[in-house]
Amino acid sequence: MDLSHILQLQLRTGIIDLGWGHPDLSKLPVDVIRAAADSALQRYGGAMLTYGIDHGVAPLRQSLCDWIGQHEPRQPALSEIMLSAGNSQALALIVGLLAQPGDVVFVENPTYHLALRILRDAPVQLVPIACDSDGLIVSALADALAALNGRRAAFLYTIPTFQNPTGTTLSLARRQELHALVSQHQLRIVEDDVYRELWYDAPSPPSLWSTFPDGSVIRLGSLAKSLAPGLRLGFITADTATIQRLAGCGLLDSGGGIAHFQSLLVAELFAQGGYADIVAGYRALYAARRTALHQALLPLQVAGYTWMMPAGGYFLWMRLPHADMQEQVLTRIRAQAVDVLPSTLFAQGDLGYAAVRFAFSLYDEVQLTEAATRIVQALR
């Protein structure tokens, strides 16, 4: 079946494209979703097909509260969680309601390139904060706060756990530094926590939301990576006042809630216990794919290419031996019928180095090994 007219994913014939951070269609839980939809329709009938409630349906919000309470130090109250149409919609909603024209929004450098697009749509000033192998450099954020010169900082947008594109996780020491800085400056954080469930070596650290001062963090959670992106379903955890403001906006008042049908479907899935099994399956699947890509790329290390083994998420971030090599490296890789994404796409200002991002989610181990073998031949 030709799916090119309905999917964002557009693959070119003969190209192994490691630029797409998408799941493998063949591994999505079609049968489980179908069964949950049938069961939910039997339970809710026409109520599943009409307008929903502004915060999102209570059965799913309660299931998410319980899940978070089982896996994090803090469980949100029902008044501290609302549903979203995924993290992109949530970020757009937050910047539209909580940032004023001319405000500063701090962003990691590099960071998720499509979040940059959302933020650039707003009349805010983006200020990049450097990162390294331990994540956001908090001292650089402190310097940027000191240099505001009267400008208002709306928030820091950060992906502290299995960051896109680098795969890094903010270290415990940096989390403690950031905690102190937030307390000192009353800086609000928007925490993009989309990859939390996809840990491979050890469970994810607690979210910033669950450990930072109440009201300081708005956490964006998503079911796109842990269940299925086509459901367009996520959640926001924050203090009650912030949730009330977000859920009470005109969009949700007029639209009758977000993803009402999908929310009741997923609530049924939680009730049946299917969500945990799906997440466990994804962890095993992606861990094997990550390892295959890593192993096949190892010969490049003697040529000065470096990367960290990602402990979770979808991505491997390979730094190049020299900052001026990006175009040359891309040309050589693409000549081997493989594609990747360049670091310039994820940068807000100069990174000081060059890198490429590999996604290991879409292809199986055989294809990933083949792609990496071609890349090694091109770059060694």
C-alpha cells in the first residue's frame, strides 16, 4: 500500500535514512490498540464520540497519576495533570499563554530542532545555553541569567533525560545545581520528558518536576514514544494553578478537550494492564537496535569520531574530528545511500563543533549494521 499521501515519514527508495526519529510501523501495537478501542466503545458508547472535558478525561488522567506514582518520587494530584495532543502542542500552548512578546526563553544548545521551530513562531528571544556530556551547563545558564539586563525570562526549555539530539542525561550534580539556581532566581522550567519510558541500562532518573520546588517545573509527558505517535496524546504535570490556566484557555473551552476518543481508548488500555507490556517490549527492541548501531560504528573511533552509548531514547550523536568537516562528512555518507541529520539543524548559535545524529528506532539490526558499515567505509 502506498502510504506517502498520509504519513509524515517519507522514505526514498534505496536510501537507509537514519534522520527519521520515528518508530518502526511493523512494531506498533495495532492488535492491542484495536482491542482496546473495541472495549472502550462498548464501555462508553456515544460518549466516546462527542466533545470531551477541558483537562482531559479523568480515567486516563488518574491512570497516568498512578503510573507516575509507581515510578517517580511524587504522584500528581488529579488537579496537577491535564492531557495534551503531544509535547509539541503542549509547548505551543505554554509559550502562547505564559510568554510575553520580547521575553527570553533559554534553550539547550543543541536541542530538538522542531521545538526550536515552535519557539521561533512566538515573539520571544531564544538564548542558547551550552551542553556537554553531563547535559546542560548550569554555570552557563547562571551567566545568562545575570546578563538579562532587565529582560524577563519566561522559562528554560530543557530535555534533561535522554536528550534529543545528543542522548545525554543531566547528571545528578547538575540537577542539584539547577535546583539551587531555580530556587534563587524563581526561574520556571519547561521539562520535555518524552523519552522517559525508553531507558535501556537503568531506570530513568526522577523528573525535574517530581524533585524541584512546587510550581517551578511544567513537565511535558508523551505517549508518542512509549505507545504510538499517531494517537497524538500526551500530558502535562504542573502546579494546580498552572494546570487550571492552561486547561482553561479558549482553545480547550471551544474544542471540548484534547484527543477525547484516543484518551478513553488509552484509559481502557491502562485498565487492562497492556501499557506496561508495550513499554517493556519497546525497551528490548530499541536497546538491541542501539547496540547494533554502536557496535558497527566502532571502527570510526580510531579515526577520531566520538560518541556516548545512549542509555535511552532514539538517538546516537556522533561528534566529528574537526568542526569544519560537516559538509564533507554528509557528502560522503550520502554517497553511500545513507542519510543522517547534521548538528547545524539542532543549533541555536555556534556549537563550537560538528556532529551528526543517527536515529536507531526505524530500522532493524540488519539494516542498521548495513548503514553503519557503509558509513565506516565512507569515513575511514
